[in-house]
Amino acid sequence: MAPQKNLYLSGINILLGLLALTSIAGGTVLLLKPDGSLLGFPQGLLAGSPFDNYLLPGLFIVGVFGLGSLLTMIGFHIGKFWAWFTTAMLSAALIGFEIIERLIIGQSFLQYIFGAIGIALIILVFFGETKAAQQNSKF
């Protein structure tokens, strides 16, 4: 495999790993204490949202971004064709989540960080020829 393609796959897996780790950790904290106090989130941030507490957002974060990223990393590692597609879908979901979060609760530096991760993953998937690289590699 060409070194450039391997670099794209490495970048994708690093970003997916970061997303999985932070999502599982942060989402779990929200599940343990749905009032958001363990992360310093005031309950008032949810005003104007359909949520009374952070339980459902925490479950979504753990399930979609945490476990979804972890399963996608495993897919790349074992050479599954679907991993490039799920990376694109996770990226789109992450960008959408951050935009909606910005509209509902206001601005936070974390929105920029996770939004940048989503954009970087989209770039790596679509412009990095990772589909072809993934078919020829077990990472």
C-alpha cells in the first residue's frame, strides 16, 4: 500500500479513537449524573431544548459517537468495506450535533473542537482516497 494512503487511514483511526474515548468518558459522566453537575453544566443550558436533563444527550453521545467510533475503528482494522461509509456518517452526525447544540445552548469551545474533528474526518474520507486504501489494507 502507498504510504500516503496508510497516512490517511492512520489519521482517520486517530481521530475516531479520540472521538470514541472522549464520547464514552463524557457521555458516561452525563449518564451517571444527568443534572450535568459533574461536568459543570448548569441545568439552565437546556432551556429551549426538548430535554429536562442530560440523560438522553449522554446516551446519544455514548452510543453514537463513542461506540459508533469504536466499532468503525474495528471495521477499518479488520478490513471491512463499510468502515469508510460509517466514518462519513459519524462525521456528518457530529457536525450536525455541534450545530444544533450551538443553536440550543450557545457557544462553547468544545463545539469548535468536535466540529473540527468532524470536518477533518470528512476530508480524510472523501479526499484521502480512503475507500480504496481500506480495501487494500487491514490497517
